[in-house]
Amino acid sequence: MDSGYPKSFASDNHSGVHPAVLAAVTAANVGDASAYGDDDWTRAFEEHVRETFGEHALGFAVLNGSGANMLALEPTLRRRFDAIICPETAHIVTGEAGATERLLGAKLITVPTPDGKLRPEDIKARLHTPGDFNFPPPRVVSISQVTELGTCYTPGEVAALAETAHAHGLLLHMDGARLANAGAYLGCPLRAFTTDAGVDVLSFGGTKNGALAAEAVIMLTPSLAADFPILRRQSLQLASKMRFISAQLSALLTDDLWRTNAAHANAMALRLAEGVRDLPGLTIEYPVESNAVFAALPEQAITTLRQKYAFHVWDHTTGVVRWMTAFDTTPEHVDDFIADIHKALLP
């Protein structure tokens, strides 16, 4: 059923499925195939992972992003009292209903940041004296690429975090729900800011980039994968008809479709930001480095626009909203939205 809105700017989760991904699912829908990943489509996906992230990378298809994060983090936590250092805006803090605490039993040590990005000094400041039983010791650092504020870490920034984490016996996890958007913005291979930068484990998001329901956990430190098949099964993230999940991920990794989709979404966000940047009463809050635009505008303008468009109010106290674009957002969608923003602010 149609939502009654024009093109949604609320989330890239609202978009449809890319035709090439749907075609891959249809192509996989021929005859019988063994269940639980013992199939040619899953083997092809695993090979795509090695080609993309390096010969030692291990790829595991899962069903959703939150599940991918929990499964990626679980092998990094050795003891019941291990903790995770992350930005206070991280999705594992703000968007997963406390799943990390409930399912993994790990305390999140959150860090306020101006742009959603951790710095090496943030890690150092949250390390505690060995043997001090008053604080849970950190075991892993978790960052998001793209961050929840739409910003991107450069390969050098990731490498600096990995170096700092590893120097203190910590691992580095990357929430890559929008990894493709970061790769498109940075203009480099995905491995440049993951494998080559020292990331130990990451999630690779497909759903926000044109897939139907397909995410992956990528193990870049192979020893972390020792018990992963059992953990995935136990965590209810093992699909029986895995071929349909794997086929989608392979489609995104074939001929850099992930980059094509993400680059278009990013371009539409930049088009939107440039179209409203100089409007009186509106402020772009963060650099537009992905497919997200965060803007502050008057409450009345927000109310007017939400009568026609779907988008999230990020902070009601400051009037900050988040506008998201997707692989299927067109220039016409953006231009119509820009025109209506102008009307709302310049009646």
C-alpha cells in the first residue's frame, strides 16, 4: 500500500530493491539447493568477500544489521565483564534497544564527540588502571562507518584508532551499515579503510544499499571466526535458504554495484544540501559526506514539511532533522523537496 507520501527522506531503509539484486534472487530461485549456506551462491559470495577485503577475509551472511553487529562483537568479548568503547551516537547505543547489554552483557563506555567520530585520545582517556576492580575493562572499540551523523572516517583515521586499540590489547569493530556510502565518498576500495587500516571485524550493510534483507559479518582477524558458525546459529541469524541472501550480497559486490548505488545516494544528499544551504533560518549541522543531511530549521517549517514528506526529527530541542537519500532517489525527488523547503521557510 502506498504511504501517501512523495519520495521518503526518512531512511534509506524505505527504498525498494535494486533491479539487479532482485534479478539475482530470481536467478537463484531455480530448483533445489542445500540449506544453511552449503550452496554455490554462498560460496560465490565468500569468494567476492575475499576479492573485496583480502584473501584472509571470511564472510558470513546474516539477516539484519543489528544481528550483524551483535554477532560481530560477540567473539571480541572474552569475559563477562568486558566493555566496549564507542561514540555516544553509535547505533549500538541509540538504535538497537539495548541489544548489546541484553544479549552480550557488555557495558558500553560512551564518548561524546562533535561529529560522531572517535579519536585515539578518546580511547586512551577511557582505559583504566589494570587491576582496578571498580571499572569494567574495555576489550573492544566500536566505530560506525558511516557515523550516525553522516560523517566518514578517512583510512588514516581508522588506522590511528586501530593502532591505539591494538597497542592497549583492544580490538576494533566497525559497524558498516553504510560502508558502501563511505567507500563512495572516500573514492577508495572498501579494504583501504577496513582490512588495510587494521579493523578486526565489521558488518557490511546491504539492505540500505539496494538489497531486500541481506547483511554480512566480515572477519578480518580469522581467529575471531573459530566459533562463529555456532554463534550465528544460536543467535537465530542463520538463514535456511541462504542462497537468496548470498545472491543479493554477491550482486552488490559484482562490478562495484555497491559503489554505483552509494555514489548516487551520496550525490542526491549533496544536491539537497546545496539547494537549501543558503536559506535564512536553516543551518546544515554536519559535513555532508554520505547520503545524510542534518539541518536545523524552525519548528513551524518542520511541521509544514512533515505534512507532505517523511523524515526524522533528530533533536526536538534544537530543531535538527535528518534527511536521507537512497539509490533510487532521483534529482526530481530532490528538487521537488528543495522547492517545498523554500516555500516553508520563505512563505
